[in-house]
Amino acid sequence: MELDRNTLRAAIHKQYREEHEALGEAGTLALLEKARQWDLSGTLSAGGVIVFPHAGVAECGHQIATAVHACLDSGADRVL
């Protein structure tokens, strides 16, 4: 079976869009707050890396938000 990358990309974007819509602003803010229970900024400040899952916002949103908070709180001028 041949992979149709355009169809796959469209399906993934649709899934993410629907998950964000279902969360709404309140759900998104709740994920961002939940993510504050882990402070990984010191890991980045010390030269470490953070690898996070991205299976979907509904399942992994708080983990993604933890990585975002760490990047913003690390004091780094540049994040890749």
C-alpha cells in the first residue's frame, strides 16, 4: 500500500484542528496550567534537551505545554 502523504497531512491537520476546537480557550488554558506542575527550564538552562510526544493535543497537550513553558522560562535566546 502506497502512502499518500498529502492525504495523511490533511487528516493530521484536521485531527489537530478538531482537538483544539473541542478544547476551546478554557481547555487550552487548563492544559497550560496543568503543565506548570513540571519545571524543566533548568534542564534547558543546563544545556539539556526536552523531547515531547505529539500524538495529539487531547492526549499529550499538557506534555507539549510543559516543553513550551520550559523553553520560555529557560532564558534561552534561541530554541530549536
